[in-house]
Amino acid sequence: MKRNLLSIVILVLVLINTILNVIMMVSLVGTANKTSALINGISSALSLEVESQTSATVDASAVPMTSIDVYSVSESMTIPLKKTDDKDHYCLVEASFSINKDHEDYATYGSDLSAQESLIKDQIRDVISQYTVEEAQANQEMIKQQILERVQALYDSDFIFNVSFGEYMFQ
């Protein structure tokens, strides 16, 4: 009789455990679905942000070669990078800008950028100095994009449509 009673108690406990496991799984699946929806929302928002940054630039292939003028910064720049260890790191960069000669703002700004070269250099220096040596080596295209956006904002125009680095070295 004691064995049967013990078997019944074990059976009841197994059933209760199974029911509690089912309840727990139902609540976890709901939470997992909500978390998945949140992650999908965040990733789509980040994707939209990246698309909006790249869609604002002028398509370089749309500008014919006969309409492109290149302005090179007069001398290479040595820019200190953000420190990650006890050593100082520098970036040596020669920058040049592609300018659309057919753009309406070219007559106003583009004919002589050398007058504002110190402002352009300051924008280049501000962008590059925000990065560590590892980040600057890995994110060259992002740095170019940020410099382009800063220079376009400086002139409040997109007649400058590309940034190129002739020399891009680190120490």
C-alpha cells in the first residue's frame, strides 16, 4: 500500500512539473518573439540611417570626366590620432577633392579653393583625429564619407562630390 501511495505522489509531482514547464515555455516564447521584433526594428532603423547617408552623396559615375576638376590639398598633413595605449600614433594623409565644374556653385566656390584651404584642412583634421590607429586603418571609406559630408556642409553645396587619399600612412 505504501508503494502505491508513493507511486501516486511521484506521478502527481511529475504532472505538476510538466504543467509548470509548459507554462514557462509559453511565457518564454512570447518574450523571445518580442525581443526578436525589437532587434528587427533596431536593425531596420540602422539600415535606413546608412541608406540616408549614402543617398545624399552625388553619384560620381554620373559626372562626366570632362566636368571633373580635382583640387589637391597643397601639402600632406600629419594628424595625431586618438590614443589607445601609451604610444602616440599619427596619420600622414594627402587629400584631394573631386569637383563638378558643371555645378552651379562651382563659379562661386570651386574656382579657388586654396583661399579656404585652412578650413578644409581643419575639417580633415577633426574627422581623422577622432579615430584610433586601428579604427582609422579599418574605416578608410567611412572617414572619406565623413570628410566629404563636413566639407559639403562647410560650403553648403554638393559641388564637391568625392574625397580621395593619395597617401594614407600610419605610424
